Amino acid sequence: MQSKLNALLFFLIFSFCAFPVFSQQRYEVGSDPVMKVSGTSTLHDWDMVSNEASGTATLRLSAGKVTTIQSAEISMPVKTLKSGKGQMDNNAYKALEADDHPEITFTLVEAHQDGGNDWKATGRLEIAGETNTVPFQLQIATEGTGLTLSGSAAIKLTDFDVDPPTAVFGTIKTGNEMTIAIKMKLNPIN
């Protein structure tokens, strides 16, 4: 009996030491995230920026590096996007149907490491009540007890059944293609 117990203890110790230690951790979006939407128009290029977002992510780390992104959900209130031009903001909110669909959301479907801190992530992006699968290029790095996440994706408004906004009786037209860029801190949830 004692030899069986010793063999079991040896096996457990060997198993623990022979494999790298992975820790799964849930994170939440920290304060002052930056989400920027950039595009073009017949008048000038433009940016709209939001510093409000919420969400969570579950990641697996080994030796201080992210090895797996298991899940992620992020949402941003549409009306927190600001260009610095009130009329442009109002046109954007109308085009994005902000009163009926007040949030832009992203839900991760899958993510694959693309070398070092680089990741290719695919998820369901919902804009104006329409959902499409969108690829994001991401960078994730550890920073103290948290993580920094940055990345971007190119989309077309018409893919979300959104007509590009116009102004001044249609003489100023927004381009169909936009870039969504994010930069945020993810803090561990204890």
C-alpha cells in the first residue's frame, strides 16, 4: 500500500513539474479606453473617438505571455463617438440608428497567435442592428498585473446595411470604407 501511495505522489509531482503552468484569468476593460473610427468624405478625412467601452475577456497566460484568448466581449455606446463637429456627430448617429441600436458590440469567435504579441482575431461585430464577422489584427502585451490591447479592422458601412452619411443636401458624402482602431487596458477581475 505504501509503495502505491509513493508511486501516486511521484506521478503527481512529476506531472505538475513536467508541464508548464497555465493560468486562466478574466479581465475587464479598464478606464480611458480609446476606440476610434476613421474614414473619408468628399470634403476631408475624419475621425470619431470614444473613451467609453465596457467588456470582459478570458485569457490563458503562461510565463507572463498570453497563450490563448478564450473569450472576449466589448461594447461601446454609439453616442460616445465624437468628431468635434456636432452636425457630423448627429449625421453619424442617425446613420447608425443610435436611438434604436445604442451599442456597437464585438464578440470574439476565434483568435490565433500570429507571432510574439500579435494575434488574428475574428468576431461578430454588430453595428446598427446588423451583425457581420470581422477580422481584427491585435497586439496584446502584459503590463504589470494587467494587459494592454490594441488593434484595428477595416469595414464597409454597407456590409452593415448602413448608408454612408451625407450632408449639405448630399453634396458632402462619407466614404463607405472605415477603419476601427482600439487601444485599452485590461485589468484582472479578482
